[in-house]
Amino acid sequence: MTARRPNCRRLKSAELTDPQQLRNYQPAPNSHQGRVVIVTGAGDGIGQAVALALARQGATVGLLGRTLRKLERSYDQIVKTGGPKPALLPFNLETAGAAEYDSLHDALDREFGRVDGLAHIAGILGALSPIDHYDVPTWCKVLHVNLTAAFLLTRTLLPLLRRSGDASIVFTSSGVARRGRAYWGAYSVSKFGTEGLMQVLAHESEGTGIRANSLNPGPVRTAMRLQAFPAEDRNRLVEPAAVTAPYLFLLGPEGRGINGMTFDCQPPPPAAQA
Ligand code: NDP
């Protein structure tokens, strides 16, 4: 297996990067060995697939998510396939307060002393609704889980990321982060905010050994996608495992030097892959 460096370029206005290079990235064996990477939403969907893929590449993964039972399933799969022993980090991004963030920092400091990667993948859809009917508590919850919690977690872990020397933060974006779409309400706005958070952080991090980028995985067969498009033909969607390559690239040593960029990496639907 050979490692290939994708041909990435900075987005200009509404222009998107050619997704193919990132999608087809194949890391060298053990490309992430020795790295400690925290993955949010690691119990389900894209987060779980990225956590398993990172462990296969030798990373020690911090499995952060809301439901312990799901995190334990990810843990068991990693151990069963011979990956480095992961850390179970049950954490509710909706309700966590300062004490929980401090405890998380202290636990990771004690266990690892540093963090080399942070993949923000957890998220919620909220409601699909026109703005004039959008439920206010749902709006606040979506903005909090998708955006404010990502800010809080990043802020909490920055001291540990600074100790890495080559730390990568990846935010998960969306097609509705770049152009608002009717009825996508708080979800769309939270993803616009995610892009803004990434850009501010990336600018502040220039020359510090920390990089920040964002990535839109495109349509993927998960619980969230089913909630958004209940009548869709699910056979036309790829599995979460099909979208892990861009995360591996950005979180690993080969992504070094890439900072402040946003990538659009949706795979072709399965029918078009044959
Ligand atoms: P899923 O619904 O399958 O998974 C969402 C994950 O987020 C779950 O692991 C869930 O944990 C976790 N989560 C939700 N709320 C909280 C919380 N309060 N605290 C901690 N963890 C929480 O979604 P996807 O895998 O589809 O989505 C992953 C990311 O990809 C999201 O950011 C989404 O916006 C983005 N995305 C997805 C696309 C798609 O087509 N699927 C397209 C574009 C972007 P639990 O299961 O325990 O509730």
C-alpha cells in the first residue's frame, strides 16, 4: 500500500476542491502509530467509522460520545481487531458544564499528557422547519451541540494539543454550511458557524504546530441522514467507512502544513462506483 498526497487547494469563494484525491487517499500502514486522537460521536455513524479507521492505522483513540453502550461497542471492535487500547470518554455535549470539561482535560492529561488530534464529528440535526415556525429550544440545542460544544471542547484541549508539536483539529461541515438551504434552520447555521470557528482558530494557530481544517463528508448512510431524508433510497448512499480517508489524511502526519482549509469530499453513490 502506498501513501499518496492528495492534490488539495484552497477554496476560492464558492469553489469546491476536487474531492477525488482526498476520497482515494490511502495511508501507509501504521501511519497514525503513536498519535492520540479524540473523536467525538465515536459510538455511531461517521464518528465510529473514523475511530475504527484511526485505530487500524495505529492511533490511540479517545472515544467521546453520549451513549456509553455505543462507545463500548466501538471499544470492543478496536480491541478485537488488535488496535491500541482506546479510552472510553462518555460525555454529553448538550449538558456538560465547566466541571465536566475540566475533568476531561485532567483525565487526558493524566493518561496521555498530550493530544495529537481532535475530530469533531458528533452532531444533531434538530428540526427541518421554516424559520418562522422554528422551535426556539431546538434552535438553542442544535447551536449548542454542533457549534458551542465544539468551541468548548477545543478550548479545553488546546493546552494538550499544544504539547503535540503536530496537532490536527478537524471539524465536520456540511453542504448547507456554504449556502443556506430552506428549512435546514439551526443545523445549517451551526455549520456556517463551524466553518467560522475553524477559520478563526486556524488563523490564530499559524506557526504554532496546531492546524485546523473542515471537511464535508457528503451524504452518508447514518441515523442522521435517515432522519433528514426518511423516504430516500438508502441503497444509493455510501456506508460511513467510505468517508474516513479524508479524516485520516487531515488528522495524520501527511496533513501537516494544511491549515484553514475546507474540503468537500462526498463520495459518488454506490450505483455510480461500479
Ligand atoms: P449520527 O446521528 O449517525 O451520529 C451522531 C453522533 O453524534 C452519535 O455518535 C451521537 O451519539 C453523537 N451525539 C449527538 N448528540 C450528542 C451529545 N449531546 N453529546 C455527545 N455526542 C452526541 O450522525 P452522522 O454520523 O451522520 O453525522 C456525523 C457528523 O457528520 C455530524 O456532524 C453531521 O452533521 C455530519 N454530516 C453528516 C452527513 C450525513 O449524510 N450523514 C452529511 C454531512 C455532514 P449517540 O449515538 O450516543 O446519540
